[in-house]
Amino acid sequence: MYGTADLAANLRKRVSSLTQAFASSTSQSGHVVENEMLSAELSMWSQKYAHLEDKLKVIKDKLMSMERDKTASNRTTQFDHEYDLEQDDQLVP
């Protein structure tokens, strides 16, 4: 993109070709500041993402542990009683 500020700077310097924009130190320093801000923001979001990944891993581990405990519990109680399918639809007094 060729802005009017670049055009004016080039015309003052009597540039014969306008295919390349004249980079002023003001616009370069603005880009440097913007890049530094974006880099800091990216770093912050990367840290937050890593923290959330750690939390998710803890939650997954807890769920896996609960599932193992439930499976082990079902194995022991499954044979403790016989389930009568005919009494399934009957009301309990």
C-alpha cells in the first residue's frame, strides 16, 4: 500500500519512480512499536494457552482415574446380587 505520506516524502526528494515507497523513520518506528506490542500479546496468550493445557491434562487425568475406579467398583458389585428383569417394571411398595 502506497500512502499519501510516502508520496509526499518521495516528491520532496524528487524521486523519479514511485514503484517503491520511501520509508520514513516515523512509520518504521511505529511499526517497531506495534510489532513489540503484538509480540508481547502473543507471549501472554501463549502462556495462557499453556496454562489451560496443563489444567485440561489434570482434568483428563482425574476423569480417567474416576473411570478406572468406577470400572473396578462395577466389577465387584456386579456379582453381589442378581438383577430380576421381571421386577424391573413393578412398583416398589
